[in-house]
Amino acid sequence: MTSLAIFLSMRAIGAFFLSTVLVAGVSIFISSCNDVSIPVASEVGTYDATTSGKGATLLSGDNDIYPNVVPALIDDQVYGVDYQYGSRNPSSTILFAAIHGGNIEEGTTEIASNCAGGNSSTPQHDFYSFDGIKPANNNLYDNDSLHVTATHFNENSGITRINNATKAIVLHGARNPTSSEKSAEGFGTNTKIIFVGGKDEALKSAVKAKLEEYFPQALVIIPTNQSSSYLKGYLGTSSSNFCNRTVSGKGVQLEMTWDFRKTLFTGGQLSTPAQRASQTWEMVKLAVALREAVE
């Protein structure tokens, strides 16, 4: 029985005593992209980079190198060397996804995979991840260059998954706020923050409630149109945002700061796939919280 199943059993019988549970030796889902897809003929484009070598012109406003995944990124990067994408359980209509996974926004693939589940002990939901897998010190830009903003993300199999979903939670990584941002927003010294965005108002409220229940030490914020310009950056309410391209035209995105994501991995280390394979009990709590919110 996995730790997630154990956790659910503990909840069911009212024996929720996390302080007495040893993290050491806990076995939790290790992210893997089963049934990994490969680019198909329809994804081969004719994008011509406008700068010498790898890469393209920096897009004004988005800070992304590529205007889209197809054809721009896939014409300029190598599948299986620079990036990969994978998914599992397309029969489920509840999707957990990371479109900036792998080494782009570290930890988001593992979070999505844990939330989706996928063994005999827990129900399995749909899972999708687009991963940066560039090695360190390469000369083809770093993994950040593979970031395509959520409103421009158009990898074919990912779009199919989100279009088939009735509910979706898309996991993102956010930077820690600066000192001036913390002061202006009244965050105090807390840098463990989760911004809950998207167009699914009911699911956003449910997610916020569960996150506050399981992570009272974190700040959980739902930005609004009346929020500061800083918080509005996490609204995620554009109809073209990946999270909102569900059957109902609405979904949820979570933007989790670096310091929050660090708590999910042993020793706060999440810079490499090997480090991210070792996860803490906080990861189990996050998976349970989000599953309870969405199911």
C-alpha cells in the first residue's frame, strides 16, 4: 500500500496524526511519463529562427523565446534531448498537468504525477507533462528557454487532454516575491505562497480551502481583478490559458513559489531529477488536498 493510500485510510478512520509519522522510508509515486508520446507529422512546421544558431527572437511582453510549441519550439529543439512530453490514463476526465515541467519549473511534473495517482491503490486521473530535459551547461539555451506561456501553449497531445477534461488543475512554479513585493502585499516574511488562478471559481474556492486546511503555514491567495498588478499576473483567467481550455471552458492553475515547492522534496533539493525523486510527506499532503478538492 502506498503512502497516499495509507494517508487516505488514516483520514477515513480519523487517525490523522502526521506528527507521529516518519517521513523516512515513505514510498510515494515517483513521476514518470508512461506512454510517452513522440512528435507526429502534423507537428512538423516550418518555423525559421531569426537569430543565428538555436533560438528565436525574444517576444515582447512574454519574455519567452518561442511564440508557441508547434511549430516554433519543436522545429528548433530536439525531442528526447532538449524536451519531452508524456501522459497517462486518457480515459479520466479529471486532469492534472504541468506544461512547464521537468527542469523548466522544477517540481511541477512530480506534483502533477502525484496528484493524478496511477497505481492499484488509488484511482487514477489523467496526467500530462511537457518537460525540459536539457543537461546542465549546454549551449542550446537552458531549460528556461523552453517556457511557452500558458496562453500560447499548443502541443497537440496536451491540447487534446485539456479539451477532453471536465476539471483541470495545472501546476506551475513561481519565483519567490521580492522584498518590496512582500512589503506591498503584506506577506510579512512568508515566502511559502500558492496563487490560485483560473476561471473555475467553485474549484478555486475548494482548492483554497483544502490548501489552507493542509498547509496552514502557507499563504494561499486567489487574485482578483481588483488585486495589485503583481497579483494580477497570477489571475489565469484568459480563455486561451491552457487551464481554461476544458470542456466547460474553465479550470484552475496553481502558481507555487520556490520556497513552497522546496518543502515537498527531501532537504529542499529539487534542481535535478535525482533530487526530485526523493520527496517528503508534504508532497503526500498536497496530493491528498488537491484530490479532495477536485473529486
